[in-house]
Amino acid sequence: MKKIVLKFFIFSAILLVVNVTINLFFKSTPNWYTAISTAVSVPLGVAIIEYFLRDKEKNF
């Protein structure tokens, strides 16, 4: 569980930086709502799927 949470925070930080950088490159002002929502929702989905897959492996 600890490893999954750590991955979530690392992926979130990376995606936030990438999204803000891309927003600044193509627009004059960054769209913070899009950057933050993408940086949280994508890693959260990956973490949930990974948690359930690991749980299934242990019960197998």
C-alpha cells in the first residue's frame, strides 16, 4: 500500500509539471484547473487499478 501511495504522489507531481509546462508553451496563461485535475485523476485511477490487481494476486 505504501508503494502505491508513493507512486501516486510521484505521478501526480510529474503530470502537474508537464501539464503546466505544456499550458504555458501553448497559451499565455496556464489553465490550473485542467492541470491539477489531470494530475490527480490519472494517477488516482492507476493507483486504484494497481491496488485491486495486487489484491487479486494475493487472493489467487
